[in-house]
Amino acid sequence: MKRGARQAATRPPAAAGHAGSVRIIGGRWRGRRVPVPANDVRPSADRVRETLFNWLARWLPGARCLDLFAGTGVLGFEALSRGARGLTLLDREPAVIAHLIDVRARLEAEAAEILRYDALAWLAATPPTPYDIVFVDPPFDAGLASAALAALAGGWLADDGVVYVEAPAAPALPPGWVTLREGRTRQTVYALVAPQPVLANRISGED
């Protein structure tokens, strides 16, 4: 199959090796370990994820989530653990898809849909379906964060939707979008962004 062609993932390809694990921090699967695939997948640090999900607390109950560059899948599975009602995970690498299917089975996460697809190609080819939360954490050397945000501006967010983005430097935001929350480590900038200035004003005084 050509790269970028859609394939609903129902049966895993050959199993891949693992390079350690990360844990789910909160919710019904709190403490469960998620393996890290061995093929250069970079999971978000525990401290960063804890901050992120504190930011997302008001959006998570009943949310529809999209993880465009799923990798370990820990961002999406953590969202389901904390009360999201649906999750779509995308990755273009067969070994990562095998890993995600394995994690879904271990957690019995029936609400998780897994697709083998190039994220930007999928956004361009698929009629927009609004999501409440979108995770954008692409490989750092690919430089895809700004392009993904631009594509999401084409109708992929619900009226109250937000996007989490993690990159080595702050990405360019689509016109009219604002940063709601931002944090930094030595290697990354991570932020919650959205196209609603009114929403930014509403939460600007929250902790």
C-alpha cells in the first residue's frame, strides 16, 4: 500500500520491539504502563502531560479527541482514561500501528479508532469532522506543527475546541488563533491553542 493511503487498523502487523514505557497518570487506567515503540518515538514527559491534563480538565468529560501523530498513543489513551468519549489515533508507521492496536487491546479501549495514515494527507482528504480536543505532537525533526495547525483551521475543531501542540519552538498559529496556555522545557515548547479569543479571555484568570 502506498504511504498515506488509508487503512483502518483492525489486525496488527508483525510485533515491534519496545524501548521502555510511560505511565498513564490519571483516571480509570491510572498507573497502567504504555510501552514505547523502539522506532524513535518520543513520548511527552510525565511532568508535561500532567500539566497538559490539568489544563484540559474542563474539556475532557465526553470529549471527542484526535491524536494526529500518535506515536506511543499515551496522550490519547490518557484522555480516554480521564473521561473522553471517543478517540481517533493516526500514525503512518506500521510498527507504531501494531503497537497502538496492542495497547488498545490491553486497556480494552473500545472507544479508540486507529488509522494508518499520514496526518496531513488525512486532513486534506477527509471531510472535516469537529473534534473537542486535538493533539499535535509530530516528530521534532519533521517541522509539521505549523502545517498541521493550518489544516485544522479548516473546520476540524468544535465551537469550544482546543488544540495541544508540542514542538521544539513555538509554531506559527493560523490567523485569529490564540495561545491559551504555554509551558517550556529545555527541549520543547508546549501549548494549548484555539481559534476563539473569547474563550481565551474567559479562562485567562484560571490557574
